[in-house]
Amino acid sequence: MAKAVDKAYQTVRERIVRGVYPASTRITEQEVAAAAGVSRTPVREALRKLHAEGLLVFIPHQGAIVTEWTTEERDDVFELRALLEAYGAARAARRLTPEGIAELRQLAEDQYHETLSKREGYLERIGDLNSQFHRRIQECSGSSRLVNALSSLIEAQLVMKMFESYQDEDLIRSASHHLEIVRALEARDPDWAAALMRSHILGARGALRLL
């Protein structure tokens, strides 16, 4: 049962992130069951999980609908991330191992190179690298509660497809921020790491407001 739920969950989540199911799309249990190759019972559980993460809403007589983000809701996501991820970055600065720092540096450098190269599919890869970077820092914070609280907020950035609306200068600035955050973590400076993370996330919100 658990594997079937996860399969249905991953099928719907991937389709939302990739835009196959855009905002306001109605998703039926039959459709998901057929796409994932599972019965409708695990589909119901998967849809409830996606609802709990904010990716779906349930509307009476309509069923599961892909969340459509208002400007206020989008701002709320960034404000929460700025608070929580800054705290997580400060904790990570005290706890990261040399291996963890090396992993984060590689993710940041890969994102920077993707930004400059602009090879086919680069925006999707940038989005994935960005999510991995932010998620890994929180995992290294040593707080499972923080990781759980931030999971859906970090995923929301992928769903909003913010990188697709960024200008080149926004992409470069975001990638450069990641490299600087790694420097702060490497320096074991929690205040610097927190300040950079907060600035980075609020800068992303500001870039979207200018569009």
C-alpha cells in the first residue's frame, strides 16, 4: 500500500511541477490511478498528502484542484521561508561537516554553470539544483521539525516556476548568492549565513514583484 501511495504521489507531484497539471486543473482519481498503474485507494491518500503540502485544494462537488497562487499567498511563502531558512542556515553553519560543505559547493557551482551555459532544459535543471541546495542546508541544520516545516514551502517554488520568469541577471544573482552562502557556512559564521539566506530569499520575492 505504501509503495502504491508513493507512486501515485510522485506521479501527480511531477506533473504539477512540470506544468502538465497547471494551476486550477481538476485532477480525478481515475486519471491518476491509470497514469500511476495503481488502484483508486492509494490515489486518495496521495491526493490528501499533496493537499497537506499545499499543492492541491479540495473543492466541494469538484474534487482535487491544483492550487492557484495569489500574490498574497506567494508573498507569504517567501516570508515564511526567509524566517525559517535563515534560522536553518545559522544552525547548519555550526553543524556542517567538510563533506556537507563540499556537497553544497558542488550544487552551487553546478547551478552557476547551468545559468551561464543555458543549455537546452537549463531552467528545469536550475530549479532542481536550487531545491536540492536549500533542502540540503535544512537537512544539515539538525532539526527534523524544521525540515518537515520547510518541505512544502521549498517545493512551492518549483510549482510557481519562478525561474522561468527570471531575467538573466536574476538567475546569475541567485546562483551567486548560493556560492556566497557556502562561503559563510564554510566560515562557520551563523550570523553571516542567516543574513545571506534571508537576503537571498527576499531578493527572489522582489524579483518576482518587478515582473
